[in-house]
Amino acid sequence: MLKKALIQMLDDPSNLQYGHLLFNHPLVGGMGNNTNKRPPQYISSKMFSQALFDIISQQYDEEIDIVRHRDETDGKVKYQEKNPNQRLSTDTMALFEKSVQEMNYSTLKELLWSFYTRSNGDREKLLVFIEDWYNAYMDRVSGWYQSSQKNKLMIVGFALTLFLNFDSIHMVKSFNQDNHLLAQVVSEAEKFNDNNPNREKNTSNEKFIKDVKSQLETIDELKLPLGWSCETAPLSWIFHKAPVSVKDDNLKQYVYKRNYTPCAQDYFLYGLGIIMSGFMLSFGAPFWFDLLDRFINFRRSGKKPKN
């Protein structure tokens, strides 16, 4: 994605393929993975500006041998031939200026020339202008990347929903009718939030797998209404006969009706719950971690009840 974005950013059919030249530059190309021939996954703004400055300055290095001087008669900057035995890099800004002037007209040429004129011949200022341009463009690329990942995240969200048989409407109804289960889930959420203050940092695969197993064990202990079973909807609608009706608490009556004597409304709510769960999971973990933080902080902000 980064390589594609930078090639598009530096696309200049009227001149050279600056995007490909950028990835061939030693500063950038040296950061790639030579084993699988993958381009670098990150390029800093400073590295980008320096590499682009070198590419622009050196594109006419072999064709033009110039030196910049100021004519005392009119004060304008002019150029004259330089001793071929001397290196042009002694005045890199002069070389950059002349290289941009020699470019065919294009949007990129106008942009680079604008940066040069605003820098007043100061190389550091010129590099800062290029860095700001790069950072602004990368902000847009981040938005493009997020948009391109939405469909993939949607597929993953619905796949995980079906794998877990996660009916969010059924989950909410179960919480509303079982205060003990709700209290247990809230307690585990608070404990997880307190014990993982740095969860956004990268962890090893072994620790990640260990954490996942721990959370799955916690979910199993809580007896959350998740997973597939012939005794729960929707498999109970097909493969399991209804046991003797129960008349205990509201939760058991609700579960019995949903699993064994469903009506059209139950079918509709199950499908709607699966769709809602798929959309919610497609938001990704960071969204729900932030929401969990806000919920817990809001819950703790008031006076703790006596009971």
C-alpha cells in the first residue's frame, strides 16, 4: 500500500518515474526485506525528503555541468559551465534548482519549484516543505487504507460471528434477565482492563496465545450464551426435541421459548442479532477497547452503591 501510494504521489509521465526511483534509492531500498523482496513498510518523512532531494538533484548530473553565480549587473542568478573535473555536489541547491527548471512542465514540477522559491535557497527549509507535503499525503493514505480494509474486516467480523454463534440481541436479553451473569461479566471486564494497561503494545506470539486461552477459559466459566450446541438455537430448532416446559425464572422461560418453541419473531431477531454482531465485530478491537475504557471509567465515576 505504501509503495503504491508513493508511486501515485510521484507520478510524473512528463518526466521520470520518480516513485520507482525513490524505492531504488539506497536510503529507501536498503530498508526493504531482501529475503522475500518486499518493499519497506515504513518510510519516515525525513528519509523521504532526503531521498527525493537526491533524485531530483541528480537526474541531470551527467547531462548538465553547471555552477550558480549571481550576476552583479542585474542581481539575477545565472549559470555557467563548470570544470567537468569538479563535482557538482559542491552546490546541491544550485543543482536542485537547475534540475527542476530543466523538467518538462507538470504538476510535480510546479510543486517542487514552489517549495524551492519559498525556501529562499535554504536546503533545510526546502526539506521541511517536502516533509510537510509527505506527512499530509500520508494522512490521506491512512484514510484510503482504512477504507480498503473495511470489506475485509466485514468478512472477518461475520466469519467470527458465525463461528461463535454470537447473537447480540440474545446476549443483551440474557444480561437483562440475569443480573448475576451481568455482574460477573462486568467484573471480568474491569479486571482485564486493570491488568492490561499496555495492551496496545506488540507482544510475542506465545504471550498472545496464552492471553487468548485465558480469555476463552473465562468465557467458558461465565457460561455466556455463545457457541454451537444441539440444545441451543438455531440447531435446537432442527435437531433437538423440546424437553418438558420449565416454569422457574424468567431467564429459563425465555431460553426455553427461544430454543424449542420459536415463533416468526424469534427467527427474525436471531438473524438481526447475527447481522448486528457481524457489523460490531468489524469495527475492530481498538474501537471496543476504547469503548470499554469509557464505560468502566463512567461506571466508576459515581458513588459506589452499598449493595
